[in-house]
Amino acid sequence: MYDEMREFVIGALEEMSFPTDDLADDSLLGPDDLGMDSLAFAEVIVQVEERYDVRFGQDEAGGPTDISLASFVERLVKSVEIAKAEAA
């Protein structure tokens, strides 16, 4: 699921006009690097919720600042897996 989620997140970032050509797993997403702020993170999380038909708690998916693409994707994958398990 990691690869699928990674591609989804990159697609969402592209739709929001963030530069993704040089985006690597260790690229930091926060305001000082890629330029994501808390609103951009929230938008990606909402898109993940809609795509995977899950709802995250306030702290489940994490927040912005100095998080790498890989860490953000791993956190989203874990949150989706937990949400689906709880719904079953």
C-alpha cells in the first residue's frame, strides 16, 4: 500500500501546484523545503480520506513542518490501516 499511497500523495501535491519533479522519499515537505503549510497538509489528508473512504482523528495523520515524504506516507498508510480495521 505504501507505493500506492506515495503516488497518490505526489499526485495530490501536483494538483496543488507543488513541484514534485525532484521529490524523493527523504525530501522534507514543510514550509522551508517543499513549501507545504498546515492547510496544504490538511488538503492532502482530506483527499486521502475521500479516496480511501476513511476518517482520521485530529492527531492520526500528523501535521506539517519537518516531515519527509516517506514519513508522511508511512503515517498515512498506518492511519488508513487502523481506520479500516476499526470499521470492520
